[in-house]
Amino acid sequence: MNLSADQVLQETELRHELADAYRVFAMLGWTHLIHTHITVKAPGENEFLINPLGLLWEEITPESLVKVNADGKVLNQGSTDYGINPAGFKIHSAIHTSDRADKWVMHIHVPEVVAVASLKQGLIRGMSTYSMDLGPISYHAYEHATNEQVDVCERMVNDFGPTNKVLLLRNHGSITVGETVHEAFFLTYQLVEACRVQLHVLSASKSDSDYTMAPQPTVENTYRIVQDNYTGKSFGKLEWEAARRQMKNGG
């Protein structure tokens, strides 16, 4: 598909944003060597940008990103000879092509997130200010994306639901989504920190009587406040810009 001049400009901007997101994640230590992914919907119909499988995230550049269609077919190889991770993109494609409006999908295996995702109680939303920013949490039981016995991706999308922005993958990690890079990034940041706080609290406690939690009305009101852009900027925009500057300044 031939892109218009405006679409070419949009894709260039997305490539820079996506490459910066990978490098910010690397700066923050949210990596699993060459694994996991951040993807964004490109201007073309059902076209997406993803990392080449083989580069460390701090090595990713706008030019090295690979453009694929919804089936994972490579449309633009980018500047390397690496392919993509079919299983990884399969998960992202299922979300991108669902009825959700999210443009960005971020998937991580940060150990603290995996640990909380593996707890039966999951994430305790009233335990920290970090967790209160996340809204309702969805959960999906672990199955490898290439399992041919069941339609894992369809079930994952159904478990995610139409509106939640955070999906905890049991024994696996998490997926955060957003209409913008800054929304998905800041949800990821708050999720990682919420999981760290929860593990600290639980490790220092003998029972749930040893710690306090914010009441549910306070949790929901806090979430409403941060979603209402009380800073004057959309959710996560200032934080994303700050993290991006930090990365460009050498971390």
C-alpha cells in the first residue's frame, strides 16, 4: 500500500516514538534480553511496527523497526536482517485487531510484575498510590501463544475485556495499552512500582492485619482524578516526556 505524504510523516514520527520507548524501557530495566515487545499501529491499514528479534532494546533505532501486517508478514524489513518473534506479535496483533481503540501495546516480563501476576489475589489496588492509578485489572491464565489446541489469543482478548487498560498474565507478565505512547508508558510505570510496593508490604507482613489499604471509594475517586487530567496534560504525558529526556541525556 502506498502511503500519502502525511502518512509517511506520521510513520516517521511513530518510529521515533517507538524506538525511544524501547530505549526508555531499557534505561528503566524493564527488559528480558531481546524478548517481549512494544508495538504501535502504523498509518496503513492493519500495519504495525515492532522490534526486530535479536537486538537489545537499547540498540533499537527508528530505522531498525520492522513493519508487519496483522498476520505478521514483513512489509518493511528495516535496517537489519533480523525477523520478528511470531509468538510475541501474535499476542499484540490480537489486541490491535480487536474492537479496542488502543494504538499502543506494551508487554513486559519484569520479575516483580510476574510475581504479583502469579499471586492468587493478584494486584491489590488499594495498597499504594501507584496501584490506584491503574483502574480495574484484567487477568489471563497462562498458555503459550503458539498453543494450537485452543485459541489462546481470542481468549486473552475476551479476558482483557473492552475497557480495562492493564492485563496481568498469570505466571507470565503484563500487557498495558493506550491510545498514546504516554498513556501506555505511564500505566506500565505505575504497574511496575505498584508490584514492587506490594511485594515489599507482603514480605514485611505476617497477615493482612499488618498493613492498611485505602477504602474502595477512595481508590475509585483517585483513579477518576488522574484520568481527568488534573495536571492540565493527558495522563502520563509529562512523565513520558521527562523519561524520554532522561534517556536522551544518557539516563
